[in-house]
Amino acid sequence: MIKPPYTLPSYADLNAPGTALHALNKLRGCLPAPVFMGAWHVVHSAFEAYRHNNINIPANVNEIIQPNSNRVTASQKAMLAPVGWTRPTGGPIRLTKLSVKSATDLLLSLQEQTEWRGNEERRQMRLNGNVQPVKGRRDRLLQYVALAEGTENCYQSAENADAATKAVCSMLRRAHRIRWNNKYKGPLWRLVYNGLPTAARLHKDDPCGCCGTDRPDIKHHFWDCPAVQNLVARINTLTNAQITRDNIWLARPMAGISSSVWSVVCVAVVAALDSARKLAYVYTHPKKSSTPIPPFAERQQLITRHVITYFWELLADYVTVHPSPPWVKDIPPTHPLISSLDYSTLRVVPPPT
């Protein structure tokens, strides 16, 4: 039992038979782990608070927090601070009557208040135009921008970092608004967050199934691979421009190219390149069959033909399956890649021969 007043108990006394901690230990297997640990810390912290502040230890556990007492507020804060609980209605909280339901309600109330405060802060920042992603996501976006641009300019100043992260978020929002099957938009989102299963990310020594490069990463699969460069060369021919990596990875249109058309093109390019990555993986991990694996030269031709064909199939799917978007009236009949018929219907410009 708890010692009489003016006696500071030891840890053995606190956990002795008949005490609150001893009673809680009997319920270790009956209560959920978070509830048990929260209740244990509440009781233990209360006694530690009394020990530290040389407050008299009451003879009864139920008297730890009692109404009409000068130490109600101090005791309540000491016991509830470890888990951040607050009592919405006020009044004392008796340990012997603290049920699992009450503890769960208090814990959920704390979580809701925390989430509300965080959401409210982000809402105010969004209204002020200063919304920024959380640190982990922000770091990943900056890494992506640095890899896409090939420079470290986004790290030079806070203004550059803010502009870079906002640009990537804006690009993803534009891609999400495209009325198209989400399975075509998924690879771009995974590319941004390095969520594609490449050999470099999985720490494997597998070579590229197209060209044989050791441990290819996203930069190789979505830019350096010969199959990618063949597709880029055909797009360069149609646009009369020299496309750089950031033009595709960050959806930055060249001069004379509609930003709406270019967003669709970038989504289609990344989806086609991801399909080529999967095909290359099949060549490096063949199933048990009698079909021999072609050599690298023939394999590269097959993957190149696949990625070019699939890219133009995606463009054709966009302009034929879905209704014409509102920006079709701004696309001239001579626009590269995707043009219009009398500013009313989209059509795909065929690839160069």
C-alpha cells in the first residue's frame, strides 16, 4: 500500500502489491499496449512529480487528485502531461475510475486537436501563398529538381528552394488534372519520389536489359538509355528543338509549344519509358522457357521500337478516347505532336519516318 503522508516511497513500494502500478501490471495482457503504457506513465509520473516536488504522498490512491484541493491543478498537470491529455469538461480525474473508453477518448481528442492545428496552419499558409511541403517531402523534391536540371541551383538560396518545390508541386497538379486514365499518370508521380524499382534503388547489381549498363537508376532509365534518346530524337524532329532532361521531368515546354499539350506529352513520355523499363527487366530476368534471350543489339532495337510505338499509342488514346479539353481552341492546326482540326478536335501528328 501507499505509505502514510510525509513518506516518499521507493520504486519497489510503488510496484508493491495493492498499489496502482501493481494493479496495472496485472492488466498488461488485457489492455492494448498504447492504453497500458499511457496509464502506466500517468501513474508513475504522478508519483515522480510528488517525489520531485516534495509533495505529501496521500494515503489513498483515489486521493491523488481530489476536488476542492490546492494541489488539484498541479497534480492533474503532472499526471496528464506525459501523454498530453486534457480534460475537456474540467474537474478531477480519478485513477481508479479511468476506464479504457475514457482513456481512448482522451487520446483521440488529443490527436484530433493536433491534426486540426497542423491543418489550420497549412491552410493559413496556403491562403498566404507560402505553403510548403513537410521536410522529408521537400528534400525529395529538391533532389528531383537537382537531378532533372543537372545543377545545384535549387540549393543556392531559400528562394530558389521554394521556387523549385512549388514548380514540382504545380507540375504534379497539372498532370493530375488531365482527364486521362490514372495508370498513365502514375509513373510520373513515382519518378518524382524515386518510387520505381530500379536496380540502383534496390541495391542490386542487375544490368540494364537494353544496353547492359550496371545498376541503372532513374536517370538512366528515363534519360541516358539509348532507347530513351531515340524517342527524344524523334520528338526533337517534330518540335525543331533540343529537349533537355528538365523539359520532360519538370514539364517545361519549349518555345512555341502549348503548356497544356506538353503536359500530356510529358505524361505519355514517362509512361512509355516506364513500360520500356519493365520490358528491359523481363529481358534480364527471363522466365523458364525455351525462348532464347536476344543479344544486346537486337534487344535494344526491340525496346526502342516498343517505346516509340507505345508513346504514339498513348497520344492517340488521349485524343480519341476522351472528349476534347477546353484548351483545344488555343491549339493551331500546325502545332507539333498534338494539333487541332479547325480548333475544335484534337489529332495526333504522326511520327517522322
